[in-house]
Amino acid sequence: MADGEDVGYKRPPRRSQFKPGQSGNPSGKAKGLRSMTAELRDILGEEITFAADGAVKTMSKQRALASSLVTAAIEGDLRATAIVMAHLNRDAPKTETAEEETDFSAVEAHQRRRTKNKTSQS
């Protein structure tokens, strides 16, 4: 170059480099912007008031949503039933199935036979 600047691979011209204190993404994420999950948790935690059976009731939006989902499932809505069952299965603790129990009892029986055979051979 005319001004003696060394330009090439990994050496951009001085005029196109970021200035000190300048961000590479000046219009990036705003400070304090919250995630969608955080916003949904706040909204679902809010209380709502409604009239049911002639009485005024108050509950969280999350509880009202769950209640309406279960009500729809009970009334025969297959999609609501699938959502409720999938949620319950996701949170259910893992238990041994009958097949796993049979496998385990077969292993125990084998171990008992081996120890019995070893003691009778000695």
C-alpha cells in the first residue's frame, strides 16, 4: 500500500478494524432482555379471579391451564389426553418392568444353583 501498511491474511486494513470500545455487534442483545421461559413462568404464576358455581375463585394461571387441560381430557379430547399422559410419563419415576424383574430373578436362580453346585462339589 501507499502508506506502508502491511495488509493481508489476518491483517485487515487499519481503517476497517474495530475501534477501541466498539462492539462487533452494536445492535446486539439488549441488556435485561429475558428469555421466553422466564416470561412464561412469570405469566403462569400470576393469579386470576373467576366465577364458578356462584362463587368467586382465585388460582394461578398455571393451575387454571392444567385444570382446563384435564377437563378437556376427561370430556374425550384425545389431544388433551395425550398431552396429560405424556407429561405424567415424563415426570414419573422409572420403575422396573415385569420383564426386568423376570430377568433379575433368573439371574438370582442361576447364582443360587452355582453356589449350591460349588458347595456340593467341595
